[in-house]
Amino acid sequence: MRRNVLPIVALALALVLTAGAGGAAAPMIGARAAAQPAPQPVTLPCATNVSAQVLGNAAPGSAAEQSLVLVRIIFGPGGSIGAHTHPGTLVASVESGTLGFTLTEDAAAGGMGTMSVMRAAPAGTPAAAEPLLPGQEAELAPGDWFVETGMIHTARSLGEEPAAVLLSGLIETGQPLTQCAAGTPTP
């Protein structure tokens, strides 16, 4: 009888370890998710030391003639994009670093409504809205975000570290994500 107990214990132990590891469906140790594409330099005449990393895009059936995008914009130290606009509606969220953002036109006068920055708040606290005034630079930190609907604005990295911003939204299909405003001087 003792001879039969050892193989049964070994089999039970093997079954427990396999079930705990997810059985045959468990991922292989060291398996990786697909690598994200490398950031590419932004080659607009109004941009300096800025790169973009397309994280995803799609053509949703419910939004005719629009493309859904998810892009990380990386402003290197001293990086900036002069007066520019985007052909659609984007949510922009500061991921890291500090971003200087300036609305260059009165959004209300242009028929686009007002523009506000939502400031990051501690967990469980609602985000605080802060109106953006044309010509005044707002300093945005990680977690701060805003909705941009075609307003002309500038953005730049503040400080010694790069600033990374996630952009997500709907843009006109076939249009570039960012367009320099007419007459924008190059940096």
C-alpha cells in the first residue's frame, strides 16, 4: 500500500502545480507583448525637438469620414510646436514632464466655446476645471488634461525633462494630425 501512496501524491502535486500555473493555457515565462512603434520626429516647420508615436488608429463605422487616433507626443527638452491646430476633437493628457500650453485665439470668439484644463486631483476627488485664457501659458503636470476642438494653440516642454502627452480623439480622415497655423514663424 505504501508503494501506491507515493505515485498518487506525486500526481496530485503535479496537478495542483499545473492548475495553479493556469494549466496548458498559461503564458510562457518571458513572453512579451508586441513592441510599440518607435517615436518618429515631427517634421513640421513650426516644430522643434518633438516626436510622435502612433499607438493606435481606426476608422470607426459610427463616425463617417473620421479616424480615431491614439498618439503619444514627446517634447524633448526645449521642444515646442508653435501656433498649430488639429482637424478634429482630441483629448490631451500629460503623461510625464511639464507642458506649457498657450491658447492663442479666443475660442469663444471663434465660435468654439470655452476651453478649460482639468487639473489632476487626489483619488476620489473630482478634477478641478481651470479656464484657459488666450495668450496666457498654462503649466500642465502629469494627470492634467484638456479637450481641444480645433483651437489654435502652442505647446512646449518646460524644464530639463521631456514632456510626454497622450492624444486621443477623432480627426478628419486623410488630414495630418497637426497643422501649423498660417503665418506661423518657424522656431
